[in-house]
Amino acid sequence: MAFMRESVLIRAWLGPAAATLALLLAAELGLRCAGFRYARHPVAMRYVMTLAHVGVEQTLYQKRFRIDYILDPVLLWRPLPRPGVTNSEGFVGPEWSSDKPAGSARVMALGDSCTVAGETPYPARLAEELSRRGKSPWQVWNAGVGSWSSYQGRRLLETRLPRFRPDVVTIYFGWNDHWLAWSVPDKDMARHLDRQWRTLKLVEKSRLLQALLRMADAVRGGRRLSKAAPMRVSLQDYEENLRAMVRMVRDSGGEAVLVTAPTTLAPRHPLARALCEQTRNFGDPERLSAVHADYNDVVRRVALEVGAPLADMAAAFSRMKDAEALFTDGIHLTAEGHRRAARLLEPVVRKARRPKD
């Protein structure tokens, strides 16, 4: 009798348990099919790029795509490789090789979405400019990652520089550095990831857990904007990151070119309002231009003090009468903006490392 009662209890328990499991699996599959992802760090970036089709007729067409990100204990998060779009390192463009053709020069364009976003980003235009104006071959690798800060650029150099040994590294950051931190400044996030790595990786794999996290964040409310909210990279840490990157590049036998980030963003610009009121990247649109200028001033000062080549694109673009037309949103460049950025960079990069022509 006792055995029969246990069997009945087991059957009574198994039915609801199986139904609950089926419901959870259905929810997980449904969220995956819907393309749902959520995290407190960027999970993906969307891009548009102009690609060439070479056949009987040579045509250009635009390809829209997205690059997914995953957590990384060193880089905080990094792009996932996507065949046909990114290389095995997760960066847009061809494979990176430690082998370098004799007589060639290698440029690594380090940056954020300003470096990688756009129909034909300035690193590709820079390769064209360098190749057209010299006899020796130039490789220009796009090492830009949308949402990255100078901290992440620094960590990338620490892990990749010894292997690939670029002759010139262009360093173009600033925007993401002075956005408000999601939780803690970037330099402290590595410790946060280390403490909660297993939990975070489990959440990263489950869309259902991500949905629950989103609901919990919605209940708690969004990020609070206050004068005490830390930036992802403070002005002092930004300076230290720049100095460290210049030092690393030089120690590896190359030269770093520091780049100021151009903009036409003003307090009344729609994007400035959206960044402060909707996405909450910044606290006060009236202060945005001044803070960005402070970060650009640090770039200029570091370049002067360490003797690094400076591509002052912020100053150059501010003098252009049609500057407004060179930006898609006050931050990111249009196709023509990327062309002009490449032209501004070309003589600075060439002087930083002039191959034998």
C-alpha cells in the first residue's frame, strides 16, 4: 500500500513538473525565435556597410548586419566572429595575421563605433589613401568596437599587440569614456565579472533568465542620473589609458597616433536630448559639449607631453563650413565624413611610419 501511495504521489508530481518544464522551454524557445537578448552591457551593434560585387558589372550595394557581443573577463565584452562580416577575432574585415609581408606597413585603427560604423569607415578609406600615395603596401586593420572605451582599447593592446606588432596604431576614443557607467567604472567591472562569472555566463545563455533580469530592472527603475554617478572612464583614467597605450605601442616597436573625436553635437541637438533623457548615457545636455571638449583636450595634452603624433580631427572638422553635413547624428561620420577623416589621418600616419617607397 505504501508503495502504491508513493507511485501515485510521484505521478501526481511528475505531471505538473513536466508541464512547468514544457512551459519554460516554450518560453525560452519563443524568446530565442523573437531574437530577444538583454544584459546590462551591450549585447549587439547594428551596422550598414557598402560592399562591392565584382562580376560582369561592378556594383556597390549596402549590407545591413548586426554583430553580437559576449562577456569577456579581460575585454569586459567583445564581438563574436561572424563569417562574411568579421574575422576570427570578431573585428570587421579580413583575418589578422602575425606574418607581415616584407616592406609593408601595418596600421591598427583602434576605436569605438566612430571607427567601425558607417558604409565605408575611415580605416578602409585610409588604406586607399596610403596605397594611392605610396609604392609600398599598407595594411589597415579596423580594430574598432561599438560601445568600447579607452580602457577596453588598452586591454586589447595588452593582449594582441605582442602577436600582431602594428607599425602604427591610431587611437580614437572619448565618447563612451564620458558616458555614465552602467554599474561601476570600466576599470572596476573586471572584478565584478570575476566574482559573478558563472552566474553571468548562465544568464548570457538563457533568454528566459535575461527576460527575468529585464523585468527586475524595470521594477527597480532605470539608472539614476546624478552628479555623483561615475563615468565609465574618468578624465584622469582616460589620460592614463592614453599614456599606457602610447607606451605599449612604442615598446613593441611602433608609434601611436592620438586622435581627437570630432562632433557637431550641441545641447539642443535631438541626440543630445535622447542620450540624457532616454538612454541615460549622460546627465545634462548643457554640459555634454564641455565634457567632450575636456576629453579632447586631454588627448592634445598627452600627445604634446609624450611627443606622440596628433591627428586633431576635432579642430579640423570644426573649421569646415559644411561640418553639419559630415555627421549622421553629431557623433558618427557620414560617408563623406569618413573620407575626410582618412585624408586628415593619411599624412600623420605616413609620417609616423614612413616605409621605403
